Amino acid sequence: DFLTRAREKGFAVPDVQFKSALDRIRNSVVNAEEPEKNGGRDLAYGLYVLARNGAAPIGDLRYLADTKLGNIATPIAKSQLAAALALVGDRARAERVYAAAADALNPKPTLEFGRTDYGSALRDAAALVSLASEGNAPRPTLTQAVVRVEAARGLSPYTSTQENAWMVLAARALAKETINLDVDGQPVKTALFRSYKAEQMAGKPIRITNTGDAPVQMVVSVSGSPLTPEPAASNGFKIERSYHTLDGKPADIAKARQNDRFAVVLKITEAKPEYGHIMISDYLPAGLEIDNPRLVSSGDSGTLSWIENGEEPEHTEFRDDRFTAAIDRAADDDAVFTVAYIVRAVSPGKYVLPQAYVEDMYNPSRYGRTGTGSVEVRSAK
């Protein structure tokens, strides 16, 4: 899907690899189980990607729409099936399936977590907006989907990566709509996305007037950096960061000497373990750098064998400015788990010690962070 969209925008995507990927999707569609067995999520998505590339089996699409629509488990899967039908030119079936997708969205959504497809009511509603606009669905279907997005977005101040991605696509789809605005005396005929710095608004209001007949919606967001560091916080997770010598003795990172090596131990406590995909990020002070990416977690090479409750991440990244680890969690896991990595003090000076952070990627309301601190790296001489 991503590579298809990239190609459509003119980005270079290797043809051989892309065709091989499409062949694999085609094979998965041919060998897919019936939707009543697994909900048809992967099948619907595969058919949609094939349709965007002019390779969808029209007979299969019509069969699913006519006989298996009730077995398609999620609104986003129904939306993808509808979009695929629209792409192959079957308008009547597409409109019927779009309507089914809209009906599958709860008008009074609730927060839901732990879906195996990383979804939520907000993600599915935003996907319907994007896919319905793409397939020129009837206006009432699109309007209903927008209302569902608004209802779901109001449930929580936190959004997941899936929700953010589909809301961007939904916003882009709605940007095609023609509206009539006046912004400080200047006419605007398309969706308005504009940022203002604080000094631009000082003492002078910005007047936006709807000069058309239809109502328009306006969303104002405010962003900025805190003047003082945020305190430590625990909301579902508690994260504690400690520094040790490589043989496990406690170390004072605030008084490091150039070329000293430390084991950074991140201990996470999940009061009530739940199914989830957890991301841990520890941002480095400017005077430190990650020393040996292989010495990580529970001590693969034996160097960190003294670490307790070591967890083997699904994926790790060792960047210039941070260490990150992705961990899959289950409800029956131990409440406490630990990851670690090695840093070296490299540049003399005084530095801010940033926060370490943990969150559930698809339920960002569950998170924890440490406080900030300071580090002084003294010269080796």
C-alpha cells in the first residue's frame, strides 16, 4: 500500500521488487481462508492493494460483497473492500459496501485496546473517510464517517501511530472539498491549514469567516515546549533508570570521566500486565554515546549477566541521540521487566540528562517517564 502510494506520487520504487510484492499479495489472496474463519481483514486489504494496481480479481470482489459481507470483521476491512470495488468500476456494489462500513461504526464509540490489527474506532472511522473520498462514495456516507471521527477523537487526548496516519490521509481527502472562507479579508476556496507563531497573534486577532452556505468545521491546536522540564510520571507503567559499572556496581553518572563506560539499566513495572506492543525510548545526554550495540538486554554475551528480569526486545535501535526497544507484552507476563545498553562518556562538559520514556504504542494513555537530571563529563586527564 505504501509503495503503491509512493509510486503514484512519482517516487522511485524498484519494479522487480514491487512486482514480487504484488505477486505475494496475489498468492495470499488466492489462498486466503473464508472470512467467517478469520474476519477477512488481510483478504480485504490485499484485494484493495491489488485493485490500486489494476490487478484485483473482480469475481472475488463481487463474491465477497454479495455473500460474505457480514463476515468481514472490521469497518476498515469493509471500507477497503468498498474502495476496491470502486476502483474496478463496480459503483453499485461499492456504495452498498461503503454504507455497510459506515453502519459498522458505533455512533457512540468506546475506547478499545488490544486489537490484533492495531485498530480502534478512530482509526477505522478515519480510514473510511479517506477510502470513501477516494472512491467517490455518496456524500451521506462521507458525512457520517466524519461524524464518527469526531466522536472517537473526543474520547482521549492520546492517539496511536495508526490513528495518526489514517487521520492524515482523511484530512488530505477532505482537503479536496470546496469551501468558502474569508481570512483577514482574503478569500479562500479550499481547506485551510495554517500555522501561526505567537508573535504573529500578539495584539491582533485573526478573523476567519465562513462566507458559504454550508457549515464548516474548525479545529485549533496549540503546541509548544515547556519552560520547565516535565516531572516523572506513571500511568500504567513505571520506568526507573539506573547506571552501573559493567560488573554491576552502582555508578554516579553525574560525575563521569571521559572514556568511562556504563551500563544503563531501564527497569519497567507494569502494575497490571496487558496485551500490548510496548516502546521504550531513552534519550542520551549530549556528552555520551552508545558504545556497543551488541551488549544489550539480558546480557547476550555474558557481559551484563548480572541484570535481573532481563527482557529480550523484538527490535532495538541504537541511534545517535537515543536507545529504543520494542517489546511485545501479554496479560500473563511478569509485572517487572528490564532492558539495558552500554554508553561511553566521550565529550567533557556539563549536559542535561533527558527523560526515559515507555508507552503502549496502540494505547498511548498507558505510559511512564523518568525525571530529568544533569551529567558532568570530566576530562580523562
